[in-house]
Amino acid sequence: MALHVPERYFQRISAIDVQRDLLDCGYTHVLLDMDNTLVSRRTHDVPRDARKWLAQVREAGVGVCLVSNNWHATPYEWGEELDIAVVAKACKPLPHGFLTARGVLGARSADTVVVGDQISTDVLGAHLLGMAAYLVCPLAEEDLKHTQIVRAFERSLMGERQPEPAMVESD
């Protein structure tokens, strides 16, 4: 598969069924992007359906680590609040952050899926290390200027492909 093509494309993380889309596919570890995947850039909060999804993931015994390019304290604050491991300053799509996160979880490429909202960081980074990648739509239209430019290019890469809808009601 091409480096820029995600294995699956979802409306939001709550559309990822823990049993069917993670465990049944052999994924016991999730490397999870933060900004606009888990935390909305508009509200600066984790939506209710995402919190519920994280609880389901944790209950199923799936390991989760936030992997963020963010250089501020925010990833660590969310990691503490949500009780999940964090690798910040990851410099995605470069391998170091992903490898560090995998090490934190004791994961291997074969049992790990990267979940994020950008092809150029999350999907590409996952595929460079032989991991699967699930792309999700960004939680909000608000974004950094350079990310808005990248998103326009990424939309052209996705063409007519539509995301799988969320089964859980969103905020």
C-alpha cells in the first residue's frame, strides 16, 4: 500500500469499534495523535464520545500512548488527566517519536495502529515503520496556518473517499 493511504478512514475516533477495528485486527496498542484527533482545536477539550471511546479501549486492555508534535505542556496535562502515556515533541512523521511510544507500551509494529487526523504526519509516520494507520477527520476546522495548507493537499490525496461514520453521538 502507498505510504500516504490509510488502512481505514473514520469520521472520528469514536467510529473505531474497539473489538472489530482493533482487537479483531490484532491491534493491542494505539498510538494516538492529540490535536484535532483527540482534543478539539476549537474547544480545547476532549469530546464526550472520545472520552467514552478511551474508556472502552482501556477496559479492553488496549495500550494507548499520545504521540504529539506539540512542544508545550498540553500533551502532558492531557496525559495526566486521561491517565495515558505521552510522547511529545515527536517530530512526526520521523520515526523517533513513534519508536519511543512503541517502547513505552512494549508494542511491536504488527500489533500497533496509529490513529490521527493528518496523512503527512500520522499516516506517513506509521507506514514508514510498518505500522497500520487509521485516519480520522479533524474535530474542528480551526487549525494552524501551515496545517490548513497541508490539509488542502491531503484532501486531494483522499479524492472521493468518504469516512466511515461515527456510531456514537458526537458533541
